[in-house]
Amino acid sequence: MIKKILLTFFVTLVLGGGASANDINQLNKKLLEIETKFDVCLNTKDKLVCEDVIFENPILEILGNERFGQLLSSSDCAIGTKCGATNARILSKTMKVTNLVMDLD
């Protein structure tokens, strides 16, 4: 009986951890997609492309997703993680894109 309980606990723990790893992988993928949009703007310096990125505000896709929002504020996306690094780069690129659009006016 104890073996069954331990086995059930272990399986639940493994499957639960897998779901969390999948969530953070999906978040990382989405953050990289958003970063690419900023990169296109910064590489082309095309005012229309840059304005589209700003007005689209792609980070809302992350903040509007309850699970992603929770992950952003968790240790899974803290400083020193892949997620945290991508998030920091996006913040920096957001400021660069905003400045670029204002300079292009």
C-alpha cells in the first residue's frame, strides 16, 4: 500500500514538473518571437515596421496569458534564467525602438 502511494506521489511529481517545464519552454519561445519583432525593426530602421511593433505591443500576449504572467513573476523567469535574460533584452529593445521611432519623426 505504501509503495502504491509513493509511486502515485512520484508520478504526480514528475508529470507536474513536466507541465511546468513545458510552460516555461512555451513562454521562452513566445518571448523569443517577440524579441525577433523588435530585432526586425532595429535592423531595418523602417518607421512603419517599428510603429507596428510598438502599437501591437506584443508583450500583452504574455501578460494576457494567466500562466505566462505567473511564470514571469516566478523564479523560473528570474535574473540568471533564459527567460529572465530574454525579458531583459526585450525591455532594452523596447526603449531602443521607442527612441528610434521618435527620432524618425
